Amino acid sequence: MQTYICRMLLQQTLIKATEAGAAIMKEYFDKHFTVSNKEGINNLVTEVDHKSEEAILNVIKKEFPDHYILSEEAGEIIQESEYKWIIDPIDGTVNYANGIPICCVSIGIEKNGKMQMGAVFNPFINEFYFAERGQGATLNNKKISVSNKTEVIKSCLVTGFPYTYLDTPNGPLQVFEKFIRKGIPVRRLGSAAIDLCWVAAGRFDGFYEHKLSAWDSAAGFIIVEEAGGKVTDLTGKYYNPYQPGLIATNGKIHDEVVKIVNGGEV
Ligand code: IPD
Ligand code: CA
Ligand code: CA
């Protein structure tokens, strides 16, 4: 009973916090807000990222003042706790700053180092994704599952590019070129959390990105897994959100995507 209450409270707080951040995103979307640079000229942070983060943190701290928090703009609130909240107050900030409504709030909860719950909300198209370990994944409370495609050549993929160019062998541009030369559609939405959710919903068959942070992927990671998909690092090993590379697919095309991302032919 105690565990059930705790789970329910965690879930309710996660949903409330995600909605609180998303309400701020909506409120300021067509208003004037300040935009500044982080490292790199186009790695932006807006006033709204901070406001969304504040609203999210208020909800979490009120219910769980002793939980560990890792949030993109505020950094870490280190606490002795089995729970860790991993927060991206706006994923897709460049989109947001340009009035492009492909952006969201993304929050994951780890329990004892394992991703336990995740929520991603894009309030502009009213899509709320949620997953809890062992319970499946939902979009607006309806179960979702990954696609059934079995071949990369017939797949629709999505990727993202880092703010600073990654000049490494099999880097983002080389891999992109490989797919594009074979005529495989590879979209670029500008929000890793949404990319992951759209794999979970079966819209994309796979997503890969070379350089992400834990807050970009934490929630989407469990949403894809609970929708029946597979998430690994770039080498095909089980995903760890504290290292940069990620491949998320419907599972069926996974090995082929891993091979291509590592220099293999399509
Ligand atoms: C970014 C987005 C983008 C990805 C970048 C991320 P932000 O997050 O998820 O899709 O390509 O690597 O940094 O800066 O908008 O929170
Ligand atoms: Ca992000
Ligand atoms: Ca962000």
C-alpha cells in the first residue's frame, strides 16, 4: 500500500510539474522574452527556460523536498535520495525562440540509478507522453507502440546535430550523408525528447544522435522502451544517459542502424 501511494504521488507530481512548465511555455510563446547565448553562438537560453524550470522545481520541491534534482539550467541539487529528477525545462529552445512550436518539457525520474518514469509534453499540439517502468507508454492516456518496419531502407528516421560541429570519424554529417545518399528520409525536428516520443508513437522507425545530455533523453528513453522499442548507446550497448550517443529504434532495425552509424553500408 505504501509503495502504491508513493508511486501515485510520484506520478501525479511528475504530471503536475510537466504541466506547470508547459503552461509557462504557452504563456510566453507569442510575447517578448529575452534570449541569450550559452557556449556557442546558437546554443540559446531564453528567459522562459528559467521561468519554466522555476515552475517545475516549485512543484517537485513542495512534494519531495529531499529528492535529488538534475536540471539543465539550474544544475544539480545533490541530496541523499534514491530518487533523481532529470529535467529539461524546454527541449527545443532554438525552435521556441524562433516561434516554432516543436518543443516540450521533458522530465525523467530515476530510482536507484534506473529510469523509472518519464513525461514529455508539447503543449502546442497538446501531446502528453508518459511512461512508467513495466506499465507501458501512453500518448494522451492512450497506449502507444513502436512501428513494425524491419528494414532501414524502408524506414523514416530522425536525428539531431550538436550546437558545435563534431569533427569525428562517422560523425553526424557523415552518417546523415550515408542515409540521404540512399534516399532514406532523415528528419531533423530540433527536440530530442520529441524525436524519442515520435519513435515511441511509431511515427519514426529510429532516431540517433551523437551528443546529448541526460536531460534531453531521460524521459524519452523510458517512453521508447515502454512502447516496445530499443535504446542503446552508439555502439549498441544498453543506454546510459550520462554518456553522449544514443540510438533509439523500434528494435527491429536496431542492429542495422548501429552498423551504419559505425561506418557500415546501408
Ligand atoms: C537540444 C535539442 C536538440 C538536440 C540538441 C539538444 P535544447 O536541446 O534536444 O534536438 O539536437 O543536442 O541540446 O538545447 O533545446 O534543450
Ligand atoms: Ca534539451
Ligand atoms: Ca533545454
